[in-house]
Amino acid sequence: MSTLLVLTNLPDRAAAERLAERVIGEKLAACVNILAPCRSVYRWKGAVQHDEEHPMLIKTTAERYPALEQALRSGHPYELPEIIAVPIERGLPAYLDWVAGETRS
């Protein structure tokens, strides 16, 4: 089974906590790391934005990704959330098995 690392950013810690609880509760992810705030600089609708965001690292499987993406989109406060999935090519086999087991519906 293919394991993914999914990245997204939330505007505040409370929103990140709510979204993390949801995806873990629905078994769409095995683990979510909510990182310290960072400064994001980007162009949105023609203007340069400078915002504080809370990055999230979400561990899931390719099989659960479609449902995870839908949950992130529906629970995310941004009009166009960053949702990026990166395949994990290598990892501790026991950990990757744990991710698979925790995301089985």
C-alpha cells in the first residue's frame, strides 16, 4: 500500500486542531503534526499577501487520499487551500504498516 505525506496550512491553531481531530476521527489519517506558525508570502488575486499560518503534516494512504482531500476541502476556511500529497518512497516498515492499519475504514 502506498503511503502519502499530505501538506496543508491553516490560518490559526484552533482551525488546525479541529481539522486534525476530524481527519483522525474519520480514520482518514494515522497522524497529523501541527507545526509552529510560519510566515507565508504569496500572491493572491493580484496582491502580495503576508500571513501567519500553521503547517500541517498528515500521514495517510493513497487509498484514503480522495476522502481525506474532500474532508480537507470541506473543513478548510480558505477559498483555495493548499493541499499537496507527496508519496513516501521509503520509511520504517513497521511505521508504514501502522499508517495503513490506522486508516483502514
